[in-house]
Amino acid sequence: MKVLNGIISVLLGLTSLYIMFIKAKSDVEIGVGFGVLLMSIIFMCFMIMEEQKSEIERLRVKLWEMNKIR
């Protein structure tokens, strides 16, 4: 899921750059591009949350094993 969120984030980021800097002829189109950029940031946050969740799980298992040894 982390990879999928990363791919979506990159595609939305590139789309927003295209909309804002190449296609935009009015303020509304720049606003749409900015909205797409915000969606890209949201998917990036999902990717970061997934990474943190897996890291916390790894540390939890490591602590559990350390407490078993004692």
C-alpha cells in the first residue's frame, strides 16, 4: 500500500505542475492545480504514516523479545 500511495503522490504532483505552469490560463486553473498538489501531499502523508506504522511494529517486536530474555 505504501508503494501505491507513493506512485499516486508522484503522479498527482506531476499533474499539478503541468496544470499550474503549462496549461493554466486563468486563476481558476491555477487553483485546480493547487488543489491537485494538496491531494498529492495527502497521499504522501498516508505513505509516511504507513512507514511509521511498520517501524513501530518492528520496534515493538524487538522490545518484546528483549523482555522475554530477561
